[in-house]
Amino acid sequence: MSESTQVSRDPVGQAESTRAQRYWWDREAADYYTEHGAFLGDAGFIWGPEGWSEADLGLLGPGGVAPKGPVLEIGAGAAQCSRWLRARGTTVVASDLSGGMLAQSQAIDWAAAQPVPLVQCDGARLPFAEAAFEVVFTAYGVVPFVADSARVMREAARVLCPGGRFVFATTHPIRWAFPDVPGAAGLTAHQSYWDTRPYVERDHRGEVTYVEHHRTLGERVREIVAAGLVLLDLVEPQWPERNEQEWGGWSPTRGRVLPGTAIFVCGKPPADVS
């Protein structure tokens, strides 16, 4: 964040938020990969800064079995999670709002015999037919960055087959009550958990360049239910002893006291066979 960046907590609409996210991730794609690529792996499936993988948690399918597909990843970034699934025989498509992030995926796959199929699109406006996928998922890639997150839930439900599963990881809502710093100062609440105004960064002209959105736990659940989905599980992964890394405001100091990630496992009810 530059010295000229202005930080605030105030409302930002869907269109302005989308423009800012595309701009920010296009610009930061290469640096983000340089900073976090080793942690994520080129073909790894990591659910969040705690470092728990899909192999550890087994959330995409009953019994932890990787789905056969078709599967859609939204907010895929460099498509590491999709690459992990593809290596296990899953038919998968990776999508992201940012062309810069998808270019990073292409750079990883440039010599691959079967690169991951990529689609550039907004997670709140999916260009796919109804009931096209067995599973839709995102590991932090969409939900925290969308003003109208209820629309993301509706779109995921629309493209899911009956009986399908939507799994998304996002910042745990309680973290918004605490300052985003990795040390002990990050353990003292300093603002209201119920203040759901987004975190906003603006440049010297006042243009929005980055936004992160907050919903309470209850609001998230209501969005899921309103989309016609069923909440199957809510996973709040603890910080593992093996992980001594910091990721921005995330750290062992905070992660062993406060939940940092919430993973919502949702199902689309099966078709009525009566």
C-alpha cells in the first residue's frame, strides 16, 4: 500500500467493487504469485492461510472423495486448486475475474500437455448453463471481494446440478472486529463485529482500487438459504502447529487464538423424484 493510498470503511456498490478488484488483481498477479506461490504450490489445493489442504479436509465430496466432475472453480487465481483436482482425474474448469491471474495460470501451464481450461468471468455473473456442474468451489477467490455476495450464492446454485455441492472459504467474520496485524496487538477487538461496511482503498484521485467486504455469520447463512442451498457444514480450521508462517495479518500468534477462516459447505437439494 503506497503512502498516497486512502483507507476507509464506507459503502461500495457492485459495479465499482468489480472494477476495483479487476484492476487490483491484474496489477498484483505476478507479485502475489512470487510472494505466495511456494505456500500454495503450483498444483496444490490450500483452503486458506492456515495451510489446510483439500487432502486434509475432504470437503468437496461425501467421504472426502474427489469429485469426478464437471467441477467449476470461481475466483481461481492461478488455478492451483483446479490443477490439483485435474491431477486426480476430475473434469474441472477454472474461472477468474482477473486476466492477469489467468495469465499467471497459463505461465504455469505453458509446457503442460493438458493445461487447465480457463474462463475469464465475474463470479456473480457466470456464463454457464443451469445445472452444468457437480461441484462449484472457491478458496477465498470470490466471496470476500464481491459487494453482492448473495448473487454469488444464487449463481452457484443456478449452475449446480441437483444434489451438487458449493464450497467456499472466506475470512471468518469475527476477524473484522480485530485489527489486521499479525502480532499481539491483533488480539484486541477495536471495532464492532456488526459494522459491515467494507474495507476500501482509494488512490490519490479518490478512485477505489481495492475493496474487501464483510458479512456477519448470520448474514452468510441467510444468503445461502435464500439461494435455495442447504448448509451442510461450517468448518473453522484451527491454526496447525506445523505452520509458522505469516500471511499479512495472519500468523500463529493470532491463528491459535482466533479463527481466521470460515469454510461453508453447501448442498443443492436433489431433484424431486416423487
